[in-house]
Amino acid sequence: MSDPVTQPVTRAEIEEFWESWLAVNREAERIGDWRIMADHYAEDASYGWMYSHDEHFMAVGREQIRDWAIGIEMDGFDGWHYDYVCTMIDEQKQMVLGFWKQRSGIVEEATGREYEILGIGGSWFGVQRQTEGPDAGQLKWAWQRDWFDMPSTAHTFLQILADGKAPDTLVQRMKIHGHGVPGHYHLDDIPSTVWPPPVERGDFVTQAPAPSTSEAQA
């Protein structure tokens, strides 16, 4: 009998795991607490994104992800929803790409539409079967990297403030920024890589780097 812990990850499993991820996202949005999503991550998972060239967010380990990435960073976003508008699954690489829109749940009087952060946003996930401990045999996120349009984010926040539409919880959240916040690092100090670890390691190189100018002239 084959050992389920060592079985290759199938597309059907990833799709089922993804559906459970979408469901817990909706529940988190409903109750205004994203911490319930933490159990989808591996114990040693990493989760990061970039605010600027020298301010990066990174949480390493399930509890930092729970407390920082989907805790402190998401507090104050009651009513916001992050609707996945397109998903791509690669079972060979064991990766998922989810593209989402950030909508505030706050209606702009002039247009009758929700304030929305423009630009393309999304999450890049690595999925991995756990081989030991209480999660053995289960699929979990091994890493996650997000991207979004930071100038557009700031613009929308300021617009909500200027229109007098920002609830106190959002005002308080806007005060949380800078390197003094847990999980915010200078580039040289981040505890994981900007690119997902296996990508940074070179496991999935599609095109070899172009030679440098000095190499080309040699």
C-alpha cells in the first residue's frame, strides 16, 4: 500500500485545496478577521510582499503569518473583500496564481460604486504536501508572495479619508506603517527571499540570464 505522505500532489487535490481556500477567505471577510486562514499554511511557511524598494513585509512561520500578515496587517479592513477574478494552477510546479481585486465595501457617493484599489493585484502560492507532524499528508501553503499597486493603494486610502468615509478602524490601520511594525524589514534584513525560495534558488529557470556587459565584451 502506498504511503499517502509521499504521494505526488495531483491537480484534483490542488483544486480541492483551492476551493477550501476560497471558502475560508469568504468567511474571514464575513467576520472581519483573517486569522482563521492561518491553518492553510505550513508550520514553516513564509509570506511576503513589497511596500517599497527598501521596505518589505515578511512573516516566517504559521504563527507569524497568523499574528502579522493576516493579523496586524489586515486589522481595520472590515467590509473589504478581495475577490479572485482569475486563477491559474500548475500541478507540475505545485504553484497557484490568484489574481484579485481589492474592493472596500465603502460606497463613493459621486459614482455609487465601491472605492477600489486599481491596478492588478494577486497572490503567488506554493503548495506542498506535509511529510511529518500533525499535518502529515495534508496540503498546505509552503510560501506566498503578494503584489499590488502601492501608489494606487495610497491614493484610494487618501480619497476615502478626504471624502469622510473612513471608519475609525481604517483610520487606525492607516497609522500602522514603517519599519517599526512587526514584519517590516529593510531589504538586507528580510528573513526570507523576495522571490519565493525555490524560484530564488533557480529550480524553475525558464530563460538563462543575459550575459552582463563585461561578459559580452570578453
